[in-house]
Amino acid sequence: MNDRRRHSDNADTMRLASFMGEYLVKCPKCSALAIIRGERLTCTGCHANIHGKEAPLRASALPGGHYSNAGVKHWHSRVMPVLERKDGTPERYSCPGCGNDLSAPNTRQNTAHLPRTLDITCDGCGRENTFTPIWKPAYSASEARDPAFGCELYLQKTLREGTLFAFNANHAEALRDYVSAGLREWKAENSGMRSYFTNLPAWIKAAKSRDTIVKTLEGFIEEAKAID
């Protein structure tokens, strides 16, 4: 590996959104390769063609940790019950009887028939409280899933330190260039901001993992480009 390689963060590579034009995923129906572009998921195996009108809204909001105004239709991952005020801002679960904060309900796998109400017993006063939540997509940028439909990513591999994944060939190439660089520069004009690369897990940035990760990413790139 040439440690003299240099990587410089710039406006195109500062955000995860830079790589979100296309996702290679496992079809939620047959697990074969499927391609997501915009509102459409197309499977290369069973030829499923899913139109998710809310997918682009989810994709733009969820990676930044924002609650999406989009619903959970055609969302193939976990969902969370959220309480909202009339203005749309989130509200805490609290007991109307004693005012104690209640433990927020756990996330669950999305289904066609999510419960309309949730019952939570207050540990403070014992009151049984019934809430009417709004179900929202649950997403973490550290998960090997896409933020549009919530499907498992096709380009992923479990390594000793964790799971390495990429949305598509461009994402894998950007990761490879960053990991393989011996010198990583952060431009002065970007001070005060954190890039996608600086937020990567420490094991991906560690020199001891470099060869294994670069080899895995090269495999991702080869696999993704073969699809085209």
C-alpha cells in the first residue's frame, strides 16, 4: 500500500448524501439484487417493481437524524412510535397522572397492521396510560440499510471489527480512496464542520485495518460495476 497517497475532504465528500443517488440492495421479497433509484425499487431476480412515493423524502431526512414527515409505507425495516404536538414537534412520553417521564416504547419491525394505540404503565404512580403514536421509520447511518426503503444493502461484509458497507460503486470508491490514503487533509475553510469521513468508526480509519478494508472495498467496486 502506498502511504504517500493523499486524501482531501471537499464539498462533494463531506456528507453521506453525496453518495445517495442510487442504492444496491437485497430485494425485500426474494433477497436478490435490487436497485433503488428515486421512488423506484427494481429487483433483478423476481422482477418486483415497487413504487415508494415517500422514499426520496425519507432518504433526504433520515441520514441526518431528522424525523421524516414521510410515513412507513414500503419501509422494510424497523419503525418507532413517536408522539407529536399539533405543530409537528416531537413530544415526550409522560404520565398525565403524576408527570413522570415514561420509557419510550421499543422499535419494532414494520408490518401492515401496526397498533393504533400503545399502553404504558407508569412506574411512579402505577397509572395505565394509553397513547396514540405516529409511526416513523427507525434508521441509523451505522446500519447496513438504505434510508429510502430500509432494505439490507447488497454491498456489505462482516469483518472482525464490524460490518463494512457501501450504497453503490461511487460510495465504495470514495471509502477506498479515504482508507488507502496515508495523508488525510481537512480543508481549513471546513473548520467547524464534520465530514462523513471524520464520523466513520475508528476501526475503519485505523491503519492496522487498511489492507483488509481496501481489499473488501475493491471487491464491492468490482461487483457493483459488473451490474452496469
